[in-house]
Amino acid sequence: MGDDRWPSGGGFGRRLDEHEPGVRDDRREPAGRGLVDNAVYTHGRRHASPATLGDTYRCLQELDHAMAWIGLYRPSTGQILSLAREFQLHELAVEDAINAHQRPKLERYGSTLFVVLRAARYLDDREAVEFSELHLFIGPGFVITVRHGETPDLVATRRRLEADPQALALGPEAVLYAVLDRVVDGYAPVVAGLENDIDEIETEVFGGDPNASRRIYELSREVIHFQRAARPLLKVLDALIGGFETHRTDEELRRRLRDVADHLTQVVERVDGFRHLLQNILTVNATLVTQAQNEEMRTLTAASYAQNEELKKVSSWAAILFAPTLIGTVYGMNFAHLPELNWRYGYPFALTLMAVVCGTLYLVFKRRGWL
């Protein structure tokens, strides 16, 4: 430990250097500024709680078979660089830990494992899933956890391990598996929240809620993001399980990791089911919306037909009444030389003509179904 150089290999265009402007050595920075909890364990029990990273390094040098668990929350670049030099972390992994925004993965650099996890929690008030990143460096005698979000809270995980010295004495792998278990357990409330939202959406869809389509779309996006967080973790667990024999993993840790893998498989299968279910709900919603639109069109068509029928009746009676009005108007002109004006039978003829015209129009309209 204490080598100022990192292991060769990889190689970005330039090295991260704490002597660059704006980067300082944080070995003496106290806890509370990125350093959440810092402990050195011997035989599964907390031996010391160093106040700074520098104290941790000295403590590890003084003790045999000790393990440090350094918990960081949104640490400074200087803190990460200090850890990188002390534990010879690969620069590619350090780059990822500084920049974050990584997919879940496991990479091995010599004797050091670099693991990226995406924790999740369900926000009921917003009906949304919040994701955060957790990076772990696992090596001989040290565990470094770097949180870039509020979840997972590893305090309970650390306390549970400290309450079981026999498990903690198994070394850094025990911490890794416990953290994996904590992350996967955190998926369960998310699955329950999404399932509850889907139940509500089904009720809204069959209740004819016009906002159901938007909610289905938004929930589908949450499910897709959750898939991207949980599904790649299966490969991480498969890689760890595949290395059991090679790295002579303790049998108890094997059992625990298989249990975590089983839980994660159930989560992934349920989330996959949610996605298919939401697609079906969206299809059903589109069908119901189309049916509602068709029903509305039928209602409008029926109303229009009824209106046309009434209009036909009104028009028919208007035409019938117009005929005698026309005849009466002609004979009411009072011209001196109007034919039939002085005819003896002019009046009866006019009335008869009106009756005949009206009767004829009535029969015509009646035959056509207008009356």
C-alpha cells in the first residue's frame, strides 16, 4: 500500500491527478464530508473507527488480517484519488466512480472487483421510481462503497453484519453479498408500488378515465427504467456465482448469493410481466376509446336522423300550407281584369283547388314516409 502509481493497463487520454487545479488531497478530511462511515475490522469485529482516510491507511498497515470498510456518499474527487493510490484501483474504474451514470456491471482488475449497482425506491406521492448508483471496490482487505444517491442506506446493512461477526469475518466478499442483498431487497417495495399503480390503471381504463392513456405511458417508462436497473444485475450475479470454485468462495456466502439471485430473478420476471401487461392494457384502452367514440358517433347519427325526420315533417307541412297560401295570394291581387274574378263559381273553385293540391301533397309526402 502507499504506492503513488496505479497499475498499468487501460489508459484514458490523461491520468486523473490530484495535483490538477481544483483537486486536493482529502486523506485528512474528516467524516461528514463524503465520508459517511469508516471502520477497520479484525476477526469480524470493529476494531477502530478512523476519523480520516489517512488514519485508516495507517491502521491497516499496523494490523494483520484486518479489513477496512469505507463508506462514501458523493465523495470529492480528491477522496477517490486518495483511495485509488492507496489501494491501487484501476484508473478506468476510478473514472467510472467519479463520473457515475454507469449501467450495472462487474469488472475484475487483477485482485480487485469493481461493481456498479443501481438501487431503486418507489415514491408513492409522485407515483415514480427513483434510481441511484452505488459503486463498490472489493479487494484484499478493503471494501469501498461509493453512493451517488440517497439509496440504498447501508447503515442497516453494516449494523446487521456487525451483529454477525462470524459472517463479517468471511471478508470483503461478505460485505459485497450483503450489499447485493440490500439492493435486491429494495426492489420489492418498488415492485409492489408498480403493481398497485397497474391495478389502479386497470380500474381507470374500464371506468373510462380520459387520462388513463397518459398514465399508462408514464408507468411504462418507469417499468422500462426499472428493467434497465434490475436485468443487468442478473449477469453480475451469474459472474459471481461462476467464480465460486475459482476463488474458493465460502459455502455460506454461496448460499446467500444464490438466494439473492433467486429473489432478483423473481423481480425481473414480475417486471417483465408488468411491461407486457401494460402493453395489453394500452391496447384494451385504445379499443375501449374507439368503442366509446363509435358509440358517440352512433348516438350523434341517431340524433341527426331523428332531427332529419322532424325536419321532413316540418318541411312537408310547410309545403302543404304553402299551396293554399299561394292560391289565395294570387286571387288576392285585386287586379281589374283578373280571370275568374267575376266568375260565379270562382270561390268554390279556389277552395276546391286548395283542397286538391293540399291532399295531393299530403299523399305524396305520406307515401315517402315524411309524414
